[in-house]
Amino acid sequence: MAIGKYTRLDGRRSSSSYCSTVTIVVFVALCLAGVWMMTSSSVVPVQNGDAQESKNEVKEQSEIKEQVSEVDNSNTRQFEDNPGDLPEDATKGDSNVSSEDNSNLPEKQEDKSSEDNKVEDADKKTDEEDSKTENTDSNSEVTENSKDSDETSTKDSSENEKSESDDDHKSDQEESEKSSDNSTETTDSNIEEKVKQSDNKDSDESSSEKNTDDNAKNQSSDEVYPSGAQSDLLKESTTQTGSFSTQAAESKNEKESQESSKKTTGYKWKLCNVTAGPDFIPCLDNWKAIRSLRSTKHYEHRERHCPEEPPTCLVSLPEGYKRSIEWPRSREKIWYYNVPHTKLAEVKGHQNWVKVTGEYLTFPGGGTQFKHGALHYIDFIQEFVPEIAWGKRTRVILDVGCGVASFGGFLFDRDVLAMSLAPKDEHEAQVQFALERGIPAISAVMGTKRLPFPGKVFDVVHCARCRVPWHIEGGKLLLELNRVLRPGGLFVWSATPIYQKLPEDVEIWNAMKSLTKAMCWELVSISKDQVNGVGIAVYKKPTSNDCYEKRSKNEPPVCPDSDDPNAAWNVPLQACLHKAPVSSSERGSQWPEKWPARVAKVPYWLSSSQVGVYGKPAPEDFAADYEHWKHVVSKSYLNGMGIQWSNIRNVMDMRSIYGGFAAALKDLNIWVMNVVSIDAPDTLPIIYERGLFGIYHDWCESFSTYPRTYDLLHADHLFSKLKERCNIAAVVAEVDRILRPEGKLIVRDTVEIVEELQSMIKAMRWEIRMTYSKDNEGLLCVQKSMWRPEESETLKYAIV
């Protein structure tokens, strides 16, 4: 084409005509492509480069026009985390493709400019200024045509979307959720709302957890992953920006995250070099403190003596350690190498406590007083004392001197929860055996201090030849049982003084008869089990003060009114009787509802005039807490975290309030140790009233349990409460000590705390299974690994 022969005017007209023709052709092609896209069920990338670029140009201009229109219509409208409030086409099709299109916007603008330059090069004789004018005219024309096309496409799209069925819309939402679940993008600052799950590498759990993950993806919008449930999951208030964070928040939290990372990144854990090795309990193995004791007459050396600075090292694993056997098989046998101690098998083997059987330690279900099985012994008590009503009237008991806790282990068959305790003494690893079997137990001794429980909470106290000298020193130890026993509660004593006639036994029996009479305990029954050849005496605590007032001697004396029976943390024992409650509205004046009704029943002694922990009237507070945890557990913990609950047996709620978390799990084959911090509101009596159990504790010290004894730990805003007065690294080390390898830790706390913990946990090489954050609230689920450090740290106070 000899364009150079024509005048400037002719050249302009010819070029303009040519550009108009090209524009019309491109426009028609774009219209056809647009119609095809709108009628298609999914977005498919176009292979032709030029057509794709032109299509993207129109799409971008269309999106810009829609955004401008939306701002004009309501410039105060806020983004909400609700697909219904977004343009319908934003929830359609492949979200990954849409995101990719948006992210490539600058590149496509450059491609459009290149296409215009190609048109300019075709007219080699055209003046540069005229060429620019032509480009301006051409672009204006294309823009006008694009606007017309955009309006037509929007109308067609609107009609098509309105005609689509609800099923198609739901399918698109599920597809979008699956796409979100498969995303591998991570955000270090954890500011935006996010959920992260790791695949479980364990072959025994993989198939079940895969099903759990699939179920989580298919859940309806009111369950764990969709945003609707997350506000309840973390007790959040409604966010003002939905799932979109502000730049100010992102920058602020990133700075805080970096500050936190400086403190914890690269944290180097060390292995504890101690005499106790894999069985180290810091507050019970403090040999420096034990050696300095003036006396051990009252078992002071078995009591807690915590080091001034809690350890920040990790406890070693026994050689050959394996994942614990699951309940209920664990009641009968455990792996020998998990608790490689044989002394009890050698000393008590003839009494059916424990036996060594190949690679297992087996437990025939017997004990010193029930050699022929715990169930027979339990049913024998029920037969002679029908009032005990296992699993109905009697729900929570204290088993003193529990041995390997077979009594408590078989009481689960009768719907009874037993708090078993025994000292860490020459009866090697008895509490460790119990916990490895999946039976509740703590290391404790009746020495010089009160037990870490409130007053008037246990339905029954049991002692089967527990070797406790109840009668000495004014009956101080038996009076401690009287403190924790409910009015009307029973003391079941199975010991040789009841049925043997040796001089020592006769002396003890006579002393116990005098003491129990002076305490106004009623002897309900005394009988002998012919099968086991043992005798059992059952006493009942009075429900009034009448007997105390009629005694000829005030011995043991009645405790003064200033003596609080609920004060239990490091409080010395007193040889006195606490009065029974007088008012009908006072705790202990009535027996709780029968199990299981009592778990959901608001305690009668909670008054509307009392303010609960969360600021509501106490009964409303209790009910709201129960409903909250039922929802969280059912919608999130059981289905949304990939936890195989059949592998979970021993659970601890590290910061329990009303016991709502434990109550929500009551139908599972697990038990929950509810821990109430000593600096928190004293709600532990409420937990016992519900038919659950727990203990007071200070998390700035170690817990009275052996290492590797819990399958799951739950910490709801615990670490943020502790940070001001505890070394968080020491608390994390304690969590590692208590938790079994492959055990789970669930933390709910502030984003700052969660990030700090996450950094420390990564240094221990734990698997981070799930993280979530929103509105400065975070959720973290992690799994402990088998990893142990190579470098060690010697704790001189724990070396014999």
C-alpha cells in the first residue's frame, strides 16, 4: 500500500478507516467471546494471545466501571465476610483464575499498548503527532464500544445468574471452599483471617484424619471453617472490615511479629540432665530442697518442693518408647519400654497389681484388697451399701493410696470418676502406671499440707489398705478427708484392722472407732468379702451440726469461722472439724442432682445476685459458658481440626472456668483434668458440683504428674494471663514434659501470644497442624514430635 503518495488528510482518513475496520472486527470478536464466557459454566483460558489480551482489556474496564459504580451508590458501605454482599460474579467460576487475572493487570496494560503500536507501525509515512491523534481517537472509540459491550454483558450476566438454580450456587461455593483449603500461601504476620492444616504423617491416623478433613471441607456455612462460626469459636465481636484487614493493622502487627520473632526465633532447647531421667518431676525431684529438710517424719520429702526457677529444658524419652496403647485395651496392658519399671511387679505380683509379660506390662485388675478383680470388689460394696449408688448418687470420688489405680480404672464401667492419688515413693511408678493405662491420677501425699481440692466436693472417699495412719496426731489426716468430703458423703475403708486380730490391727481399730465417733461419723456398714477375704467399713459424714454441739468433749475441736475450708494451696493441715452448712442455699446443704443430670444443672447455690466470671449473673454466666463450649466442641474441635478422638484418652483443660469444655466432651471415652489457676476466680467447687473433677495449680510451677501422661492439653487464654508473672519458656517446657509424643496442644489466645508460642514450638520441631487469627484473637493446634535436643543442661538441684 503506497501510503506515502497521499496527502496528510487522505492519510488520516485512510488510516482512520483502517483502524475503524480493525476496531469493529476486534469488537465483534470480543462480543462473541463475551457471550460464550457468560454462557459457560467455568472460566477457561483462551489460547489465542491477541484475543486473550483484548478480552482481558474489556474485562478490566468492566470491573473498573463496576467498582466506580459501587462506590458512587454507597460510599460508606463496608466489606463484610459474606458472599451474598459481594457481586454474584465474584463468587462464580475458578477463584484461582480470577485472582491470577487481577494480579496480571499491569502486564495486560502493557500488552494493550504494544497492540496500538503495531497499528502505528503500519503507517510508516504518518506523522508522529497524527499517529498519536489516531491512537487517541481509536482508544476513545474502543472505550465507548467497550462500555456498550459491558452494559450488554452485565445485563445478560444478570439474567443468566438469576435463572441459575440454588444448587449451582451452592456448588460454586463449595468449589471455592475447596480451592481455599488447597491454598499453600502463608502469611507470617497471621493478620488476615486464615486456617492452616497439615497432613497427618502417621499411618495409623491418616485414613481417619483424611476423612475428617474431607468432612470439614464439606461442612455447611455455620460450621468450623466458614466465617460465621469463627466469631463464636474465638468469642469475637463482629469485625468492621470482614476478612479484609487494613494496612495500618497489617503494618502494626508485622512490627509486633518481628519484635516477637527477635525474642524467640532460634530458641535453642536443651535436654534436662537429671537423676530422674525420663521420669523427672521438677517439684518432686528437687533433691537440694529435700536434703535440707529438718524432718521427714510427716512425709515432707514426698511433698512439693519446687525450684526457685522452673526448668526450661526438655525431658528425655525412654529408650524404645512407643505410642501408648489406646483405651480400653490400655487398662489391661501397656508397653514395657514406656514405663520400664519392674519393682512393683516383683513386690506385688502375687497380689495381681502388675506383671511383666513379654514386651508388655499387664494389669489383671487386682489390688492388695481385691486380688480377684476390681469389678467384683466394686459390686460387693454396692451390694452391702445400696446407698452408694455408683454412677447415680455417687459420681466423683477420691481414691487415696491408689496403687496402680485399678479401682478407679474399673469404676468407669459404673459411670464413676475417680481422682486417684499416691506419692512418688518406693512403690515405683505406680501413678505413672495409672496414667499410662488411661486412668486419672496425680502424685500427692497426705503429709503436712492440705490436698489441692476445695472443701465438701467428693461424694465418696476410698482407701483400700492405703497405709495412712489416720488415727495419729488427733486424727489430722482423717480430718483432712472430712474437709473434702460432702456432708452425707461416705468414707469406704478397706484395711486389715477391720478383719484381722493381730495386736497392731486391734489397736488401730479401737483408735479409729473412737476417732470416727468423736467426728460424728456414722458407721453405715461393716462386712467381710468372702471371695477376697477382706473386710470393709463404710462411714457417713453428718449433714448437720447437732452432733458436734452435743459432744461431751470438744475434741477434735470445731474449726473457727475464720478457717476457710476451701483454702487449699500450700495451707498447713489443722486438726479441727469444719461445720456443716446451715442455710439451705449454702453449698453442701443439698446433694447434687443424680448423674448425668447434674452436669448441665445450674448449682442451686449460685445466686442471680452473684456476678459470674464473664460479668453476667452467675446462673446466666454458667449457662452461657456451657452453650459456648458445646458449640465450639461440636462445630470445631470434634470435626474441624483433624484430631482422631479415638486416640485421645487423658485430657487436661489448663485453664478451666466452669468446666464447660469438659462437660461438652462428656459423651466421649475420655476424662478431663480441670485445672483452676490459683490466681483465677475459685470456680472449682462448681466443676465438682457438675460431676466433673479438677485441681488447683500455679502454672509458674510444674504439675504433679509424670512426663508423657496426657494426650491433649487445652489452654484458653492461659499464656496471656501468665506472661506477667511467669517465664513463658518454662511453661512451654512444662507442656512438653506433660504431653505424650504425638499428643495435641490447642491454644486460644491473642495473636501476639500465639505467634510467640508458634516460634518456640517450631524450635521444638512440633508439627503445626492449624492456625487461625482474626481481630487479634488466635487459635493454634500443634502436635508434639519425638524430637529431643542433643545438647544437655545439668540441673544441679535435681542430681542426687
